[in-house]
Amino acid sequence: MSERQTNRPLVLAAVMLTMFMGAIEATIVATAMPDIVADLGGFSLYSWVFSAYLLMNAATVLIYGKLSDIFGRRPVLFAGIFIFLIGSILCGFAVSLEQLIVYRFIQGIGAGAIMPVATTIVGDIYTKEERAKVQGYLASVWGISAVSGPAIGGLLVEFVSWRWVFWINVPLGIISVIILFLYLHEKVEKKKPEIDYIGTILFLISVSAFMYLLVEAGKTAYTVPLLAAGIISLVFFVIHERRTPAPMIPFHLWKVRPILIANVVSLTTGVMLIGISTFLPTYVQGVMGESATVAGFTLTAMSIGWPLASSLSGRLLLSAGYRTTTLIGGAALLAGGLMFVFMDPSFGPWWAAASSFVTGVGMGLTSTAFIVSIQNSVDWHERGAATASNMFMRNIGNTIGAALLGGVLNSRLAAYLQNEPDAPASLSVDSINQLLGEGEGMTGKARLILSEGLTSSLHAVYWVVFFFAVVSFVLLLFLKKGD
């Protein structure tokens, strides 16, 4: 980077705005989803709206990082933002949930560039001594976006239209591109491209096959061929990654125990995170009967707990050590998971918000400690790859979680309606569309049965979330005091 020409404060502001646009996407869409399915229908495809975005994000995040080393940060980030905005505009014009899912694929392809390349730009233009302070600014973006996302989403849904949840990205993206175009100047050293195309394709086939099986929960006629395709492509992916000189995932880093545990726990907490952020608004609106705004604020509670705990995590690491800090975080995840398991509609949205807050504390303590530990466990020349592997595993956890928990919800709800003797024959999983649309055109009996079915099904989802909290805590016990 040429610091003499680059206007660092303006570039930092543009990078933070770009990261805000990417970070706000998950919570703002989750808040709007009940109204989206009420308008477009297709509740059985609910989780695919998240899975499509997360899959392409996870599949492309490491590739964009390598492309930015070859072609420069600016053109690669611009390309990512452009694709992301095209996807956002199309999402706002969707007339069916199937269309929305396709457009979310496009949005996810662009989103893969935003976080890694934006973070790399900051590393390029600031010295080692300055980065610690600047990373604090970047961390605040996550807190601000997480707190404001559900609130903005709820207000847009209630007073304008759910379509603006996607269109709001357009002015943010355009402003970022203009500032970066005018004030970011870089000297690019031409390098021979070393992009792991084969590994990317094998990975994408494997994850897509497994995710489709999880979402459909055995209801597809192609279960056996899909399972075979997933396993075979995964095996070849691992073999290829071990042999290629420029692997998509550097497996040798996983031999370092703190990195291994941090990455596996990031995957399990990623499942928890998507389970709560995706399905809590549905519970608050569909079961508790609250508005989209109230549902958004219950998610905001987690977003308040997270940055507060992240700032506390730094102090705890110095005073109590890494193992103690992560175990306290793991205990908070257990407590939050239990609160969701015991949540009852009569408890009201305050219980949902408190459960979110406690879970957010656990996420903040563990995620911050993981990054510090990973960066301390490797030399400088591997620090970027090691940090990216943790981000990658969190993304994969989100992707698997959206598919797995969507499958649990759909199968449990279908089983409940099938086994309920008083359920009208017309009721199905997609009848939830009407329930989330305030039950218009439904009898009181049908509304009650659907509400009870949704309660039972979401309860099963939260049991799975708690299971992953237990797994996370058990894995953290394997850390030693010296790690």
C-alpha cells in the first residue's frame, strides 16, 4: 500500500461502512423473515434463504483473499460489492421464496469478498503498532450492526416493506465504492495465480449435497446418490488439499491444539448462532404473537451481550488466562442454551431477550479469546491463514446449522400435524405462512393447532442448540493451562 497517497481515515471509514453492510445482513433479514414468508409463502423453504447466502459466502471467502493478493484489494472488493448489490436489488424484487433463494445465492457470492478483503485493507495501510487500536474500531462495527440490525429490520418491516431490508444495502455500497475509488491507492505486485479451483469445486459439491440432505431430512428420492456424492467429493477434497501447493484449507495448522479446538468450537457455536438468529423471530412472532419490532429487539439483546463480553474477554485473558476465559464463555453458552430449552410462550419476550443476552455473552468471550489464541499460536507468515480458517469454520457452522435446524423444524412440524387427530387435512408445514401473517382466513382451531405445532417444533430446535452448547463446553475442557 502506498500510505503517502492513501487517505487512511476516509479509507477506514469506507471499510467500516462496507463491513457494516455485510455484518448487518444476517440479523436484519432474520427479523424480516416471518413477514417475507407470510407474503411470499413457502415456509418449508425457510432455512434455504439463509443456507443459500451462507453456503456461497463460506465457499468464496478464502478464494477472494487469494485473488486480492494477486490482483489487488480494491478491484476484488469492488467486484464483491457489485455482485452483492446486484443480489440485494434482485432480492427486493422477488415474487416467490424460490426466487428469493436464487437471488440470495448471488448475494452470498459477493458477500464472500467483503469481510476478508476489507480486513486485509486495514492490515495493509496501518502499521503493526497501530493495528490494535484500529481493530477496536472494526470490532465496534459488529456490535453496532448487531444491535441496529434487528431494530432497523423490524422498523422497515412494520412501517415500510420487507423489500427495503435488501434495498438499504444499495446506498451503503455505492458510498463505500466511491470513497475507496477516490482515496485508496495501492501498488500491486503481480504474482502467479495460485487459486485452488479444484478444491473449491469439490468442497462446494460436498457441502451442497450434505446441506440439501439435511434440509430435506430424507424426503428426497435422491438421498443415496446425494450422500454418495457428498462423501466421495469430501474424500477427494481432503486428498487434494494435502497434495496441492496452495490449499484452500492449510490442514497442517490444525495440528496445533489451540487452533484445532478453537476451529471446531467455532463450528459448533456457528450452529448455535444461526439457530437462534434464524428461528427466534419466528418463535416471538408466530408463538408469542408479538410484532416484528419486538422480535427484532429480542435478537438485539444477544448483540448487546456479545460486544460487552468481547471487551471483557481481553481483560480476562490477561488476568485469568485463556482456558479460564473460554470455559466461562462455554458456561454462558450452556446457560443460554438451557434458557431457550425451558422457554415457554407465557414467559413473554423478556425471557427470549434474556436468553439471547446470556448466549451473546458466551459468544463474545469465546470468539475473542479464539482469535487472540490463534494469532499467538503461529508465526506471522501463517497468521492470516490461521485467522481465516477460524472465520471459515464459523461460516461452515452457520451453513450446516441453517440446514440442520431447518430440517429439524420441518420434519417435527410435519410429524406433529400428521399425528394430531383434530388437525384439518388442509393444514401443512406451509400453513405457517398464514399463521405468521396474523392468521388471516384461518379458523381459531386451526390457528391453535398450528401454534402448538410450531411451539413443539421450535422446542426441538432449541434442544439441538443446547446439544451443541454441551459439545462446545466439553471440547473446551480439552484445553490445557499452557495453551
